[in-house]
Amino acid sequence: MNHIRVLEIISGFAVEGPLGGIERFGIELCRALDRTRLEPIAGGLWSYGTPLEQRWVSQLIGEGIEAFIAATWAEDAPYQSFWRALRGIRTALAGQRVDIIHSHCQFGDVAALLLKRASGAKVVMRTVHNEREWVKRPLRRLVLTNWLYPLTFDAEVGVSQGVVDNLNQRPGARWRGRQAHRIYNSLDFRRFSNVQVDRTVKKLEMGWPEDALVIGSIGRLVRQKGYSILLEAARLVLKHLSQVRFVIVGGGPLLESLKAQARKLGLEGQVIFTGPRGDVEELLVVMDLFVSSSLWEGLPTVLLESMAAGVPVVATNVSGSREIIQHGLTGLLVPPDNPVSLSEAIVSMVTERQRAAAMAERARSEVRSRFSIEIAAKLHAELYIQLLEGKGR
């Protein structure tokens, strides 16, 4: 029996920045799928010119997984970048059989539909990793997400129950009677099994005060992540806890405006922007608390990473985050867009260290049982086979 060939489309392999958890999930899914039945292909739409992305491609190829980057991303020419990526995918797959095209990103969704006939794929499907799609393009959300996609994709997957509920409520989905599948975002927990880091040495390496309490956050510097709210909260926290340092890991379009806000709030030296990093697992070990200030989410893998690393967490009570955290048991949830509530929760977790440690230990155990990449890979494999059988393969 021929292996089922599945093209997993992600934005790219620049996991350490400017991309992140969604792309890492796509990579880890390819690595975890049952290779006795499935043959995954990791297709990145674009190169972002970062030093580590080619390493991911080489690593996958070394593990026997076909992987490629289709084109180069140009920030000032997104549409030209898309058409170049589409041509690049066609070239990479020329003469090859593809059974399923599975997209994990917005441009990838469009590409999947356009590639279906040329590739001979029997199934096209997409995973929605965020609660809101096409945030800056509401007309596309209306036409594509609400109507076209429920009518054209063979299956849609949501990474949390909140995302699934949103998908099922769309007019096109209700009209056609389509129900989305829920498969949680997940992690390869082996990343956190043997991380050996001397906290003092790591702080010195990063230029952080040895005696500082490190409050960290990791993610793209975009509006969704609510970093301007986190900075307002930091100002309030530092009135009570002067030994705290806030560390924001990641890059993105808001970097300069956030730095300017930090200066305006008098937080220079107390809020540290590291830029993109390839040592997230080691940085998490150094953090005394992880904070997610997001305004909306799908199911944030960075929370899973923090909990897997044993770091206490505070997060905003948004879809996805509240499916991970049990308030008061495995972390604290606060209202989004509320710096006062966020600062109070941070102070509480930092000053009540024993309570925070107990939450972190419960969280570590729970995420490993619910959000492992092995579970997600098994569910995806079952869905792939079910969809192909429905097409008469």
C-alpha cells in the first residue's frame, strides 16, 4: 500500500522569529506522524532571511522528511510574494503525487485551494490556529472564512473549542451543516526533558541582574499579544517590586513603538527586549513567572511551553488560554486589556512563591497528559485516513 502523502503548508521555518508557535507545531506534526502510513511534506511558503530557518529544513530532510521553502517574503509586496510562493510549491512538487494538502496559515489556505487540481490532491483541509482570521482584512474574512471555505474545504480543524465554536457559527458552515474538528495545539515535550541551565550563568550571559526576579513573555510583537498592556502593568508592578525585571522575547512590527512606550513610562533598564531567540527552552528555566497579555488567541503554545518548563503562569482570560489554565489551580487568569488586574496577579504570584510553585507543578503534569504532539499526530492521522476513505481512495 502506498503511503499517504500529506503536504503540510506553513508560513515558513523562521520559528525563532518573526514566526513562532504555529510554524513549530507544523514542523513537530510532520516529525510525529506515523511514517509507516503517512509521508509528510513540510512546505514553507517563504524564507524570512533569518539564520536558523535553513537549519530546520536541513534537520527535517536529515530525518527523511521532504521539506522546502517556496519563495522569499517581501514585506512591501505581499501579493507578489504569494504568487512566487505558489509557483515555488508547484516547482517543488512537480511530478510528485500529493494525496492531502493541509494548510496551517491564511495565505496557505488560499494556496491549498489553488494547488488542489494541479497537484491531484484528493483532499484539501485547513487548521485555524487563531480566534480571529484576517484581522486587518474584514472583507476577506467575510468572503473567504465565512462563505468560501466552508463550501470548498473537505475539513476544517480548530486548535481549541473556542475556535471550533467560531467556525461552526459561520453562515456558510451553518448553511451547509459543516462541523469543524477540534485537535488541540500540542508540543513535543522532549524539548523540556533534559534542559540543564545554571540560572546565574544564564542571567549573566543575558546581561540581567543576578538577583532579579524575571517576569517573561515570548511572542510576536503585534497588537494581538497585548504588550502595550503588559508595559502598563509593569509600571504598576515596579512600584511594589523594584527587583523585578520584565523580559520580552521576540520580534515584530511593534518593536520600536513598544520600546518608545517603555521609555515614556520610565521603564528603561527594567524592561528588556531580547529580540528573536533560539534558546527559548533555556530562557524559560530562568524565568520566575511567565505572563501572556494577549487580547485574543487560538490555543497559545507558548503557554504550554511555559507550563512544561515548570514556570508559573498568568494569562488573560481569552479563548484558548482558558482552555489550558484552570484559574487558581494551574495558573491565574485575568481580564484582557486590563493592566491593573494583570499587575495585581503578577504581584500575587511573585510574592506568594509557594502557591505559585504548587500551581506550576500541577500545570506541568496536566499539559503533558492533554497536549502532547503524539496525541495530536494520532488524531490527525485518523482524520487524514477518514477523509481519504470518504473520497474512495
